[in-house]
Amino acid sequence: MQINYRNMFSIFLFNLYLNLFRIFLEQVNSKKSRASNINCVVKTDVRHDGTEPVVDIMFADGDRLIMKGANLTAREMLLAFNSRCIAKGLKAEEKNK
């Protein structure tokens, strides 16, 4: 899945003990994805304290996407993330016309 960071500011992943978060991280941290916006910050915080795994994404326009991984699969997380990125990209293109 191709991910475009053009409209992204930061991605924070908390409590990565679940395999689905590792899969998500592999996708968002790939060279191809990172090349779309080299200024995007990707940070991870690995905890083993039993707290719920969370992905917190801040977009350049200030919008936020928070995904709690307790009831999501890696595929669902990637699809939600990618659809938001595509929508933001289309919105930015329309604004520039």
C-alpha cells in the first residue's frame, strides 16, 4: 500500500507490543512513504504496562487521527489512514486550483 505523507506533520505510535502495530509501523516507515515528506516525524513509544495501543497522527492542517488498536486489524488501520491521506491530498489539490 502506497502511503503519501505530503499533508502529514507527525505520526506517534504508542505501546507497540502488538504485532499489528509493528505491521503498521513497517508500512508508514518505509523509504517510499518517508520520501513523500521528509519533514514528517515518526516516533514510537514501546510500553509493556498494559495500556491500550494507540496511533496518533497529526496532519499539517492541524487535523488529528487517533486510532486505538484494541479492536482494529493492521489492514483496517492502514485503510483508515490511507483514506484520510487521500482525502487530504484531494482537498489540498482543489484548494490550489
